[in-house]
Amino acid sequence: MEKYGPFANIAAVALALVALFSMLLLKSIGSVKKWTWLTDSSPSFLVTAGPRVLAIALMATAYLTAKKSNQTWFLAVTIVCGVLCLVAIAYFDRQRRVHVLGIPLVGADGAQLTDADGTPRTRNVVIGTETDLVPAAKRALKAARAAGGGISLARFMSGYGNPVNDPEALWDRGLLARIGSRLTLTLTGIVLFAVLTLFLAALLIDVAQR
């Protein structure tokens, strides 16, 4: 590694830290591929390409300007990036609980499909809130609750529209697109702030050892 200069050492440390973060992220919210459908089934590299390109540019700038005389400022930036990453993860987790609904996939016999491990298969869809329901759906939900007692929004959705479980039958398409884009942008922010935090931490360690 020495023949490639100190930047190679920093990059190696950063990559190791990114791998550790990715493992933890997979356990908390799942892989990036799991959420790329939020932008009309875009391939996962479109979600991560932007943050990666910007991160590389910022990493190069940081590497060229970081010195012992200004490492305090870089430490502050590292902490800010880490806090922003934590906030973005918390925000994304809350939004996905509100606006993402798992629809069970069933076979011709009506039984829910399972994967090779026996885990029930579901199809995630973006949904809105009861406040944002289109007028016809709002009236139908009110009537259903008046006739059948407490009916959850998910239960109502499973029997409303043709076909059922179609979010666009209950919410405006533009609203669903905005929610999906917001979730996707939050996910790209998580990737960006995580990479920058880990790289800057590795850079500060290198600067302190110079």
C-alpha cells in the first residue's frame, strides 16, 4: 500500500468502515435494493451513484486540505455528518413505518406465497395517510367503519378498488410520487453522510499520525 501513497491507506480504512456500516444498515432497514422501487423500480445504482460521486469529490477536497492546524474543524464536520446520518436514519425509519405497507402475495389457491426459506412473501407499496385520501375513498372508509366497527386503513385497502390493494385508488398519484421521492432522497442522504463520516474519521486518524 505504501507505493500508492497515504491516500490509499485512508481509502482502505474508509472502505473497511463502510463495510461495517453496510452490515449494520442491512440489519436495521434492509439493503438499498429493497427500497429502490420507491422511484418507479429504478435500479439500485441510481440511488447510490449520486452520493458516491459527491462523496468522492468531497473526500478528495478533504484529503488535500486536511492538516494538523485545521483538524479541529474537520473533527467538527465529522461529528456533524455523523449526527446528520443518525437523524436521516431515524427519519427514514419513521417514514417507512407510516408510508410503506407490505401486501401479502398469494397464489391461485389463496394461500400466501413463501420463499425458499419459508418466509411469507410480501410486496411493499407506498401509501399516504387517512387525511390525504381522495374524497370517494374517504367517504367509503367512513361508511365501512360505521357499518363494521373499527377497520384499519390496511384492512380497508385490502377490499377497496379494482384491483384491491392499489394505492392509486385511494391517494393521488402525485402525492404517492412525492412520498416515494422523499424516502429515496433520505436514503441517499444516509449513504452520503455515512461515507463522509467514515472517511473523515479515517482521515483524522491519518493526520494525527503524520
